[in-house]
Amino acid sequence: MKQIRLLAATTMLLILGVACGRSAGTGASGSLTGTINADGSSTVFPVTQAIAEEWQAEAPNVNVSVGTSGTGGGFEKFCAGETDISDASRPIKEEEASICQQNGVEYVELTVAIDGLSVLVNPENDFVSCLTVDELKRVWEPTSSVKNWKDIKAGFPDRPLTLYGPGTDSGTFDYFTDEIVGEEGASRSDYTASEDDNVLVRGIAGDENALGYFGFAYYEQNRDKLKVVEVDGGEGCVEPTRSTIESGDYAPLSRPIFIYVSKESAAREELAAFVTFYLETVNDILADVGYIEVPEELLAEQQSKWEEFSG
């Protein structure tokens, strides 16, 4: 009887051990250890953070830290060799690439999602539904004297205009100024600026006179607090939606977003496994975080590029 009880107890311990092993990570990834540091764009942050959370089930002993210092701030750390992955809402600039080269930081650029910059107002705003690129330019250009809603379009009320937008370290700032104003980095400075899009959400949600812009994902997550404005890029007013962003009809504010991975970091087993997992998983989680899936052909190209880079 004692032998039967001992056998039963041993069997139960084995079953529990297997169950615990499964819950703590499956396959080779479960044995990985280490720390992965990612930083950069607040626009890309929700994507990388969601992947990191999924990765925890696969590799519970690997810690993935994701920061939001802006695309420019992220590249500064990345090119100094301080991070493994740089989240970016625009391609790396020539001067940033030069610093990476000087510091011996080799990298690969990988497209991980499609985004559409969104123009937002407070939900109490009942007079604006669409703005043209020219109207947006007149609001945001460095020489702008627009300080009142009535200065934007005839028929708009006599109300002060308060502006919210990304800071100068943001890739969203670079992209918006390039596409709307016509010169990257050219913008008026008298607005509430932040690399943290949540700060902008709260500002616009609490200000009836607000006008601002940031990535589509943060609008998606805060639909109940914000009102999106359609944009007329020359072909009529178009609202940013998954379909209009994916098709390119939402122009000129649809764009790809990226991660950059360093060659030195790619040599580490846990980092290589994480990025492989990232590319295999990203299209499955993008809808949940408010982004548009990468077309399958383009995603396959990114996976091949990564395999060649890390192989």
C-alpha cells in the first residue's frame, strides 16, 4: 500500500512538474535568460510592448524593457550602443546613421506595422469635421499667425485655438511636418508638446478648443474621449480607418513604422529568438493595439531580411 501511495505521489509530482514547465515557457525559448532593452517611438511602443507581453509566456526568464523616449531619443541611445532595439515611427536620418557608423553599431531596419497619423479635436467640438492639408499647413507652419478657430476657415466660431502635438524628438513630428508643412521639422513652437501620446490624449480630451495630432492607435484606444477629423489631401475628405490607411486612401498621413535591431545584439540567442517571435506574431496582435497589419508579402520580406542579418 505504501508503495502504491509513493508511486501515486511521484506520478502527481511529475504531472505538476510538466504543467509548471509548460506554464513557464515552451520549447527552447523556455530555457532562455537575459535582458532585452528597447526604446524609442511612443507610436511603436504599444506594438513592442504587446509582443513583449506575449513573449513572456514563451520565455519567462527573459526580461524585455520597453521605453518611450521618442524616435530621435531612441536612435540616440541605440547609436550609442545602449539599447538592442530602437522603435521608430520614421526611417533613420542620415546624421543618425552616421553616428551609428562612427560607433560601430550595425543594424537592420524592419517594417512591423502600418499607421495613419490622426488629427483630433475635443468631442464637444461640433463645427469641424474635415480639414484640408492647406488649412493644416496654415495652422502648423513656423510663421503661422493662426490663434483662433475663425482664422482657419470662414464659418468657424470666434474661439481661441489651443494646439497639442508630439515633441521634436518624435518621428510622428518629423513625418507630420514633412507631409503637411512641406519641410521636416518645420513647425510653430507655441503648442503643448510631448513624446508621450497619452499626455496629448488627456490634453485634447480636457480642452474644448483643442486641435492636435498623433498616431491612429492612440485614437483607437481613446475613441470615447476624442473626435477624429477627416483630412482632405486633394481627393476629398477621408477619415482614418483601418481600410483607408491600409489602402493608402488616407493620404498623405499613412506610413510604415519600424524597429531597428543592432548586429551585436542579434548575436545573442535570446534577442534573436525575440525578434523572430516578433515578426511571426506581429500581424496577430496589431488589430488589438490599433495598427494595420503588414501585407503578407512585405512581412515575408522582413522575415527573410532578418534571417539573413542574424544568420
